[in-house]
Amino acid sequence: MSELSVNHLLGIKYLNKQDIQLIFETADHFKEVINRPIKKVPSLRDITIANLFFENSTRTKLSFELAEKRLSADVLNFSSAQSSVKKGETLIDTVNNILSMKVDMVVMRHPNPGAGVFLSKHVNASIINAGDGAHEHPTQALLDSYSIREKLGGVKGKKVVIVGDILHSRVALSNIFALQLQGAEVMVCGPKTLLPKYIDKLGVKVETDLRKALNWCDVANMLRVQNERMDISYFPSTREYTQQFGVTKDLLNSLDKEITIMHPGPINRGVEITSDVADSDQAIILDQVQNGVAVRMAVIYLLASKIKQ
Ligand code: CP
């Protein structure tokens, strides 16, 4: 297969196994490119991409921008905080104004679940979802699986536990879909209050004892508690959360085996993960960030190939 089955990347749930394989094989090529002295290829000289961020970001925003520049695309950066959205302009009007400047592709982060799907139905451009509320964050899940593949030689058959605030996490949902599509076993672990009611329907194991979860897994993907999406208290205190669901070096050292630690960032050091774990050889957190550029180059390149047809 040499092309994606989709014209947009709106969520992992719209992809098939072959799409993920194609993205990873293409990312392997771009990873080699970005490790060369000249890190740029002319592939997308005729493509213009707008990065629309309606919510804060460090990694995703910079990673997309770098990926686009490495592919020689023209890049427009838009941040809603400094835009006419503040004067009441709608999402569709905002995007159609940007597209009238001959923009081919839109990368969008938005606080509302489904914002990317909505946009894809109303504007004439290829849309990449860079995180929509607590719904999906497909490129994060792709770079997470790519990093597991790199570290452990594959994803199929691996046991991955996602720990923490599953309820408010787009990273959790996209990772569950991506890992299952590739034949991994998935567990979620966290306080009952931070597990969605529909969790049983997702085909994942559920565990509320962190030690048991860590003893089961090959990989633990540690999530941040998303206080900004909470309007009530989901656990008594941060201290109690950390005591029950924080990963420490002592806890890792007491396990039967050495597991791989991941985190999508941003990290709350001392809450879900201690610094000696985050900065240890067991953690591949910065590899995830580095792989994000190659994976996003692959996604952009493959979607742009469909625009050019
Ligand atoms: N992982 C992630 O989405 O980080 P940012 O919010 O900094 O983009």
C-alpha cells in the first residue's frame, strides 16, 4: 500500500492497520533524513500549511512546525489568543479566511471534541487533528507507538498500561485505538473517578492498583492529571494521588522486571512521575518528542500526496 485510506487525520479510529504501517515506514525514512547534516527535503515546496492553535501547546505546535519546515512547506502559524476570534469570529469564518490565502492543509488544536471532524465537513482543505478536547490526539498516539516499536522491536503482543487521568485524556483514547489496531494488550490504571464509565466497552483491562499494573506491563505511559478540564475534585488531594498513582524509582526497582516509561508531556514532576524516573534510562520521554517530528513529517507528506493527485 502506498497511500493512506483517509484524506484527513481526524483520529486513530478512522485509520486501519495498513495506514499505521505506512506512516511508520515513511517516518523511518524521515528519521534518517533529520539525522543528516542537511535535515531538509524539497518534497512539499508547493504546499502551504496553517497551524491553528486554539489551546496551549509546546511539543505538538513546535513539532508540526519543524516537520513542515523540514519538508520545505510554507508555514502559517495562528494562535487564537492574538486573533480576531477574540472579536467574535467563528471557527469556519476564521478558517475560510485563512484558506482564501491559498492554504492547502490545516493542523488544528481545539478545546472542543469533534472540532476537526466539523471543520473537515465545512472547508476545502486537508485537516490534521492536533488534539481536540478530551477526544483524540492521533499524532501523539502514532509517535507513542512508533517509540515503542523502536525501543522494543514491535508493538504486537506488547503489554501497555496507561496510567492516570484517563477520563480527560485524548492521549489515552488515541493510544488505546492505536495499540489495539497493532495487536498490543492495553490496560488502564487510575482512580475509579478518573476512569470513564464506558471504559469496559473499549476492550481494555482495568486496574486500580499501580503496583499490579506495573508488574503486568512492558510499557507504562504516565499521564498528567488534567486540572484544567476539571470542574470538581476527583480525588482528595494531590499528595494522596501521588501516593497511589505516582511512579517513583523505588517502586520501579521493586518490580520483577525492568519496564519502559513513557509520558506525552507536559510532566508534573513529583506528581505522576518523580524526576529520577523521568530522567532515567528507563524513560523514553525525549525519544518520543524526537520521533514526533519524523512521524508528523510522514503524516503531512502522505496527506499532501493525496492533495496533489
Ligand atoms: N503532548 C502534547 O500534546 O504536548 P503539548 O500540549 O505541549 O503539545
